[in-house]
Amino acid sequence: MSDTKAASVPDTMTLTEHLAELRTRIIRAALAVTIGMVLIIVFYEQVYDFLLGPYRDLCEAKPEDFCTADLFAFSPTEGFSARLRIGMYGGVILALPVILWQIWRFVVPALEAKEKRYAIPFVLSSVVLFSLGGTLAYFTIGRALEFLIAWSGEEVNQAFAIDKYVGLFGLMIFAFGIGFLLPVLLVFLQLVNAVQPRTLLGAWRYAIVGIFVLAALITPSGDPVTLMMLAGPMIAMYFIAVLIGFGVMRRRRRAS
């Protein structure tokens, strides 16, 4: 089903039509991820050097016995699986605008006409916030590794497997990226009147506790440095989303 047809589908769709629409959106998102994955694998050496940057900078700034910037493959297939994992993570990131657009087009029939106009702001803000979260994760992983290496003890020699390092890096980027999407979700819920800004503001204490719990759950390294670096911006963006909600409510009252 094309986007033009999807924009004109009625608000009530049969289960079969919903499933067909979902299949179309999934196929398009998967195709975008595949194309992005191929591009990342083609430029694998440059991407690998970029990912190794924080760890290499950490080792160069520390004494020689603190860590070494070399990554190791402990099985014949580990290097190959690391390449595929980098390609998969990178493919999803490159295809993120397409994925978000397909998600939005799938939920469009359930929205009112005035809510459908938020499609482009929804996609753009999500991409920007996810990118900001991923960027923060890139500059945070060095501090996280420094903490983890220091707490492992002076008698422990550091030898990181490439597959484990890539996995940690990818999960860090996705954890921060998803965490930074919190304001988009909150603003969307306020736009569709699923929750009121006063309710969110009144529950700020529970929200802060919930954000710390969520950050602890999605933080792959489990260290306090990463936890604070993720929870702090999420708390700030929670209140920003509430302020945006108050602005939307005020504009609606003036319009009515």
C-alpha cells in the first residue's frame, strides 16, 4: 500500500487490512536497514576506526599498563560476527528516518486530522534527539571504560574481545538514543490528550525515580558514570516536554 493510499485510508480498517499495512511498513523498514547495513560494511574500516576512537584515546592518555588499544578475536568467527554486528547497528541508525516514518504512517489512520500534521516534526525531532543521544554515548563510553577498568583491579590485564566491545558500544548508542526519545513520546501523549501536562508536573518525583530505574535497566555497562550521564538529560527533557505541553494547551485555549 503506497503512502498516498495510506493517507486516505478510513479511520476504521479491518484486521486483514491492518496486517497487510503492517507487513508493508515492516518490509520497507527492513529494506532501508539492509541498504544501510551494506553501506556500513562497505566502509567498515573507517567505521571501525571511528568506534575504536574513545578506547584508543583512553589508553593513550593512561600509563601503558592501564590498557592497550588493541581488540582481540578469540575465535575464528568472532571478527566476522563483529563486522556483521557493526553493519546491523549502523544499518538501523542510517535507516532510522525511514523506520520512524513507517511507524508514523502505520498509526496515521487512528489519528484525527489535526494530529496527522505532526508527522514531519515527529520524525525530525526523533532523528535529532536520537542522534544527540548517540553522540553523548560516544563521548561517554570512554569514561565508562575508564571506571570499569579501574575497578577491575591493578592486577587484572585488560584484553577486550572485538565482539564484546562492538556489542557494548552499539547497546550504549541505542540506550542513549532511545532514552533521548522520551520527550517525543511525552509531547505526543499530550498532543492526543492521553495525559495532561499538569499530571506530568505533579508526578515529577515519581518520574525522576522512574527515569533512574529506566536508565539503570537500559544502561548496558551498568556503571554509575553512564547511569548519571543518561539519567540527567532525560530528567531535563522530561520537564522540557511538560513545558511544551503547557504551551500547546495554552494555544488550544486561545484558539477555542
